[in-house]
Amino acid sequence: MNQQLAGYAPTPVAARMENHGSAMLKVAMATGQDLLARVGSMVAYEGFIQYEPNPPAVRQMARDWITGEGAPLMKCTGDGLLYLADYGANVVIVNLNNDAISVNGTNVLAFDASLQWGVERVKGLAKFAGQGLFNVKISGTGWVALTSRGTPVVVDCGSGEDETYVDPDALVAWSPNLKVKGKRSFKASSLIGRGSGEAFQMAFSGQGIVVVQPSEDSTDRLRARG
Amino acid sequence: MAREFQRGHKAKVSDLTAGTDLYVGVQIGGPGLTFDISCFGLDANEQLSDDRYFVFFNQPKSPEESIQLLGPQSGDTESFRVTLDRVPANIHKLSFTATLDGAGQMSQVGPGYIRVVAGGEEVVRYSFTGAEFSTERAVMLGDFYLKDVWRFAAVGQGFDGGLEALLKNFGGEVLEEEPAAPQQPEPQGATPGFAPPPQVAAPAPQFGAPAQPAPSFGAPVPAPAPAPAAPQHYAPPPQGSTPPPPSPSPQIHAAPTIAAPMHLVPGTVPPPAPAPYGQPPQQPPYGQPPQQPQFGRQPAPVPGQVPPPGAPAPYGQPAPYGQPAPYGQPQGMPQGGGGLHAAIQMYKELPTGQRWTSQNKQLVRVDLGAGGQPVLARQGSMVMYQGKVDFGYKGAGFAGRIVGNATGQEMQLMRCSGRGQVFLAENSAYLHPIELQGDGICVSAEHVLAFDESLQYEVRRIEGHGIPGGALFTMLFQGTGTVVVMTHGTPVVLPVTPTTFADSDAIVAWSAASQVIVSSQVRLRRNAYPGHSGESVNLQFRGAPGNFIVVQPYEV
């Protein structure tokens, strides 16, 4: 039995964050290198790791994000190996090197606590989309893990001559230096229940990248679990 | 006007283009995979009688320069210049092949192609994906062959054994000396001095160039395929500054900076040693203070080190987590090598050129500019678009027919028109663009994602007792164009035999020539579970040999 299962044993640690399979994240924790992770995303850990839900620093930063259930991030400290997952979503690991990335709130899985981050509403879109379009802007040098339902695609906005329009439910992350605006494609015919189903998009322009997932399911499963 | 070839298609080169000075581009790549792309000039017996006509990275041209290796360019992983009228008379076939260098198998490759460009215009392209292959380690992509006149064929045939099997295929007598040929470059290939073209593609500076669509992970590295030397296993390390070290030791810095999720799956690599996890031998317990004697011997490179593929003790053996050192491991690591762009490089948009492109298994891109016709797509399936695209409601002509037939079963479509690229996806279902060339296919209505408006379609209703909703709606597509079918999970394609049955919930599509019969079986034990009628509905298919059905592993 061990023979067959041995293939799924953890690989030796090679980096702070690694994929174990496509949907699981393995984080090598060490004292002094704290991690902020989505509440409820922990699936396993080895070693001595402590979790502090709703830490004061996060509460301050994420007060806009809070909808009465507490901040959706927990602080993980200690030594060991931490395994995180979000209901089988693909995990994409990004090693920021003095870069910045804006991530849709539900697509954040974990990031180094040493990174600068802040929660912001997308301007002009605040009243849209039941989930509320909150995004977390993360910058600095360190590791970030995102989730994507399905294999994502990265599109370079600079290459197209026109703006890039994205369904907000499928949006995962984008470069913060892109200009974002909402675009409604209502027509007279759309108003009588004959829309194309694509009534609202976000338009990106400028130099940078947009990460999109092949699914329009943006429900926050970790949150919904309660 | 580029022609799309499928596997096995052939054409005279003179039908494709009047020119004989051709550019052949090959794009092939996959996360963590490296390929050697070479051209074999074969004689009339399909043997490599003259190894000067084995054109590869260490022999970049044939003696009279009719075949030249040009290196990666314009989105191609490798490119050749072939001057057909200068190819000597004893060469009857030019076979373009890709062989995997290092670990991996052909099923891991992403979408790729071999194309022929004449006079700056692409004349033919054969696209393939990893799904067409399995455990092969080498593949013959396409051939120019001389049969009265020069012809081009899309081959797509793989070999399990990699380059050796390929060489064997091209002549047993060459086998003795041919393996020697690729090994000659080995000392040379490992030094950074050789093969400037591949080196150009690998380092990081390219990531910044927005107009460069080439996925650089496929860039060939100057290591010959048969050499089991591990170092280039993860070939292009995103940090551009590090040239491949001349020593054959594992490249320590390669692993940490690559965010290759799926292909690092340990499950895909059979562990060579029994080394079961769960019994870590002589492993110091967790809290053990670092006076452990090994600790002093743990030099910095250990945490980042990747065991070479041939090493006997790969997974979970001496349990690095057991030792205190690796926890704090990031110390020895090249922090930030590559950064943001390197991490998402593997998810880059694929280069354009076709009307329908599978971006990955779950995303398909349609280029409305190519062909100019609108596309009909399921409402809400657009995830992103670039350009000026108009999304309109698709009128009642079609929907009305369905609505008239049933309630709650109608399928809402939208028409995408204009110019630009539209990315379509639905709920991370697997997408399969099916190109119809005059033939017909029936697709269950709920598995249609999008199709060309040029196709004729009609809705058929299959009634049967016990089918949820009272009937199964299928759409029959005929004509020339592409239908994108979506499945949950990897589907199975079965040939239609006298006894082919499928669950009406799991059936996705079938070829239009086969006939569907609803067969119900009433079980004796009626109440298998509450709410179950005890009656199961199957669809039986009948048809001439050659028909097929597609079934998904998911019952909606």
C-alpha cells in the first residue's frame, strides 16, 4: 500500500511555498516568517504552528472587507510545514520581487506577512456584484499564493491595441498599475430580459497583466462554510 | 491562407505554395519540459544513410545548406529553413521530430504546432496537444517527402523510447554511430559557450517583452536528449543571470523559482525507490534541538537541492522536515529570481494565428478577426475579451424552438461579433473544439459551449420515460466550422458497436450517423433507494462502424 501512496509523499522542501499537486500549497514555516492565510484554508500541518484568527493588524487593514464574520485572514506562526487548499482550486504561486499585484479578495490563499498589503474597493465598482469587489493589493518582496478555479490564463494588456474586458466573476488578479473601469454593455434590448448575459465587464488599459480563471464561479467557498 | 492539417493529412507542397524556400516552425513546450527539435534527411528506404543530414542543434545545417536550423523565433520553439529544390536527390524525406530532454512524457506538452511558412505567409499548420500522446518521449511531427513531387504530411507519431527509438526507426545500422553523434556535443553542450540561440530564449529578460508570445519553457537547452544528465531538467531557470553550470550536478537554483504546479505532482513521477513515507528512517524527532550531528553537516545548498531523477532516494525518505534546518530554508535561495513574471509565465496567452485556440484545457479563445463570422456562445461563458466585440442576444429562432418544446430546458445563446479575441470558459469544464468538415455531430444541448455561426444546427428531442425533464435535447451540427463541446472531466470516446449503451445523464455527443434508441430497464427491486423509480434509462446507439459516442465521467 505504501508503494502506491509513496508517490504522494511530500517532496523535500525547496522553497518557502511550493505546489503539492495542482491544488495544494505547501508552505515551509519558520519562526519570524509569519504567514497570512485565508481562514479555513488549512488542510494539514506538521510541526508547531499556531493560528491567530482575526489578528489586530489584519482587522485594521481589512475592516472594509469584513462583513460581520471577522476578517477572512488568519496569521500563522511557528515552525513546520503547512498545507493549504481551497476546495480543489488550482493554486498559483507568485514570488514577488519588488513587484505588486492586485488580487481579487476570494482568490487570495496566503501571503507572507512581511509583504505590504491593503484592501481596497475597485473604484466605481463598489456597488456591483453581490460579493462586492474587494481586492487585496500586495506589494514588496515575498511569496503570494493565489487560487484559480481551473487553469488560469495570463493576458498581457499591452499587446492588444484595445482595452481588455474581463468578466468580474472570472477575474483573479491584475497589475495594480493598470487603469480599471467598469463597462456596462446594456442595450435597449437587454433591459427587457434579453441580454447577452454579459451585462457588465471590467475594462483594463495600460501596461500590465491580467489573470483570468476559466470559471465564472467566484463564490467564496471558505467563507460560505462559516 | 493557412491550411489546418490534422494528423495524417497530406498535400503536395506545390498545392500549398509555389515557393520551395520554406520556413518550418515548430512550437512545442510544456511546463518543466525541454525539447530537442531536429530534422532527419532520409533516403528512399527511410533510413538515415548519411548522418550529415541529421540537422539538430549541434549540426545546424546540412552540407549544401538546403536544411538549416535557425533557432527559436517568432513564437516558434525551433525553426528551420528548407530549400527543397536544393535537397540532394538521394534524400527522399525530411522528417521533423521533437524529443524530450530530461524527464517527462509527451502527454504533458501543451498545445503546439508545426507550420510551414513561405514568403512570410503561413501556408499550412498542424496543431497538436498533449492529449494526443501518452507516454511517448519522442514524436515525429511532420514530413516533407518526395513522391514524384515534394509533399508535406502531418504525422504526429510518437515513440516511447525517445531519441534512441527514433534513431532506430531511421535505420538500425545508424544506431551504433548515431547515438555517438548526439553525445559528442555533450561536453560542449554543457558549457555556456555553445548554442547561442537557445540561450537567448531562456533567460529572464525575455519575460519583460510584452510582444514576445513565445512560451520560453519550451526553449531548447544545449543538452542532448539521450544524456540522462539531470541538470537541465528544469531547463530555463527564470533567473537570467545563471548560465547552466558546466558540472553535471543538479541545478540547485532551478527548482525554487519555478511555480510549476501540475507537473511537479509527485504522483506523476513513479518513485524509483520503495522508500515509503510514513517510516522515515532514523529521523530525528521534531523538537529535537539542533545538536544533532547531521545538522552541522547541513550545508546551505541542501534545502534547495532537488534530488537528481536517477537518485535512489527521492520522496520522503530522510524526511527533510524532520531536521530543523529546512524550516528556515529560504536562506540559501535566490530570492525573487524572476519574480512575478516568471511565476505566471506558464499561464501566458498562447500566440495567435488560428480562429479557435485551446488556451488550456478549460479555456478556449476565438479570434473573431480570423474568418470574420460571428460566433454563437452560451450566455455568460465569456470570461474576457480584447478588441471591439459586440455581445448580442441570439434571437428566438433557435431558442424559441427549444422553449416551445420544453420549459426550463432552453439554452440561451449570445452572438459575439466584431473584431477581437474572446476567451470562453464555463465553470472550469474541459473544452474540446471539434472541427467539422462537412460531417455532422449531435451534442447534448447542455454541453455546447460555442460554435461558428456558419454551421447549420437543429435541435432534436429524444423522448423517453425517465429522462430528467422528460426529454433529452441535442443539437445536430452540420457543415464546416468548429463546435466547442464541454465535459466535466476527461471524456471517453467509444466506437459504436451493436451493444453500445450510455447513461442519458453522462452522454455528451455522438456522431450524427448513429441512431439513438431509448432503452429502459425496470429492475425487480423497485425501491433501491427512496425517490428512485427503479427504472434506469439508457441510450442505445446503433450505427455503422466508424461512428462514435462521447461520454463524460460525470452525471449531471
